[in-house]
Amino acid sequence: MKPTEFQELTATKLQRITWLSSMDRNKCFNNLMHLFNEESLEGCYREMDRNKALGIDQVSKEMYGVQLNANLKELVQKLKRMAYRPGNLRKVNIPKEGKAGETRALAISNFEDKLVQKMMHKVLESIYEPVFLECSYGFRPGRGCHDAIRALRQHLYENEVETVIDVDLANYFGTIDRKVLLNILSKKIADKRLLRYIVRLLKSGVLSEGELELTEEGVNQGSNCSPILANIFAHYVIDEWFQEVVKKSCSGKVGLFRYCDDAVICCRYANDAKRIRKALASRLTKYGLKLNEDKTKMVNFDRKSYVLGAKPEGFVFLGFTFYWGRSRGGKDIPKLKSSGKRLRSKLQKVNIWAKKIRNMCKLRDIWKLFCLKLAGHIRYYWCVI
């Protein structure tokens, strides 16, 4: 059988797992490690971006691919013997968008570890994608930021909303309780070897400024698995609770819109919003998470107040400010605009970049690069509607 046929067979098996999970939300899978074979890992290799940052071992895609077959064969043998152990991660701090002086820590894995994580992501996604609810938009196939923004705007347009809870979780990725996460995973995964490899992934040390950091909680941002693991945790802690408990106990219609750890809750009545805000804090504390009290807001977003001449507050979600305004036809509608903080941050970065590059390139080359940057901004902020 040719390698491409093996890869197609693996894809078919993943599709079957997805189908079984969609037929039975409580379905438990007990034999998954056979999916980590040379052909499936080669498929992951072909999908990897050659321009990604390098790990501690400084091995690139091209270097690993020089002896690809031998490397993959050895990797599969280690996986079978339970001899595979992820290497330590390289810590990189990147600036947060719209938050001057604040940084986000990313952990960069070695290339071989990225291959295993990529396949692990595919397996977890095939199991949990049919289980995830409609309110979840982050890091899911066929869904993205613009889908969440459009759905939220449509909800505000079609439903009366008095209060919006702008939810901000404090250090979400860094405070995920690993024991709780593994208990959640074990409900649908009975393959002990896969669970042990997930534990090893979570326990990988992070090398920062020459010192090795070992943590007992959290999921390191930057790995191929961190988004799906964070989504699984949020699904059971927030989404299911909101769907099965919160909605049934509210007087009016409520809606949750979540993109990984960014979320807003739209409430028909202000009293429901107050109760949800209090219950949400307790729910998160139960699972080792907490709200950022300074940034979590109760926003008055009542259309009637706007009609009567008052100016309801706006709120920010995924880089957009939502506010009430009037259409060209005179109708009161929820509108969007770029977040002021994000826009100022982008302008500052462009200014710094222009000063840095102005004596290094010709003007026409600088203009071409600037147009690329501007096109990226337009694709995100001007292509929502």
C-alpha cells in the first residue's frame, strides 16, 4: 500500500471516530495509539509550516526531512515502547495586542514534538468536535473570529438585551487544573497510553533565560495541542454548565459567545445578568479558574435607553467595539468599529517599523511591505459584514 493510501486510511479512521462521537456523546474510545503511525506522521510533516519558530534543539523542517523515513520510523518505535518523552520548551514573550507593556508567554516545542502534537490534535479534534456546542468558535475547523462576531451582532439585532457581561478570565491557559483536565479527557478516552503521553506533554519543562521552569498547573500556549485542550476544558466547565443550568434558570433569553478564553454573555434582563455574574465566579473557582475582576464588566446595552436619548455603553469583543447606532435608513442597530486600543497599538507598531526600516530599503519596497500590512488589517477589520 502506498503512503498516500495509508494517509487516506488514517483520515477515514478519524472520520469514523467523529461519526461515532456524533452518534453517542458519551462514547468512550479505548484504542487510539495505532493512529500514530509512520504514514499519518508523514502527513503531519507535510502540513507543517517551514517558517515556524524553532525549538531548543534548533531542528527545522528541512533538517528533519533529510532522513524523514528513518526519523519517523524511530519515532513510531519509541511511541510503541512508551519511550517517547517530549523535550523541554523554549519560552518566548510576545506583546499583547492593544495592551502596552504587557506580554504573552509562548512555549516553542522541538520539531519532532510538534509532529506528535499535530497528530494528537487531530485525534482529539475528531473525538470532541461533534461534542462542542454552537456557542464555541475558537480554534475549530470551519469557524473563526468573524463567525463569532457575526453571530453576536445578529443576536443583538434580533433580541432585546439589557445587559452584556464582558467576561475576562485571569491567565486562563496558565491556571487550567491538569488533574481536572485529565478526568475530563478520561470520560471519552480510555486509551491509557494516549493519556500518559498527554501527561508528559503537560509536564514538559520550559527553558527561560537559561533556567528550567517546571509547573504543576496550566497548559503551555504555543503547542499544537494547547488550543484543543483549552477548548475541551472550557466546554465542560463553561459551555455545558451554561447550556444545561444557566439557560433553564433565567427569566429571559440569554446567549453565550465564546472564542477560547474570550467570552460575552447577552442577557435579556439585568437581574439575570447579576445572578449569572455571581454564579460564574463560583463555577470557575470550583475548577481552579478565576475572573479578572478589574476587566470583567456588566455593560448596559439596552436599545430602549438609546432610543430615549441615553447613550448605552459599548463593549469590546475580539478586537471590535460593539455599540448602538443608526443605519442609513434611520433604524437603531448594533454597530461595529475597530477597538480604539487595538488601532492605537497597530499605529504605534507601524510607526516603529517605519522608523526602523526607512534607511534600509528603497521607498517602493517599503511601500510594498506597508501595503501587505495594510491588507492584513483590512482582511480582519473590514471583512466582517
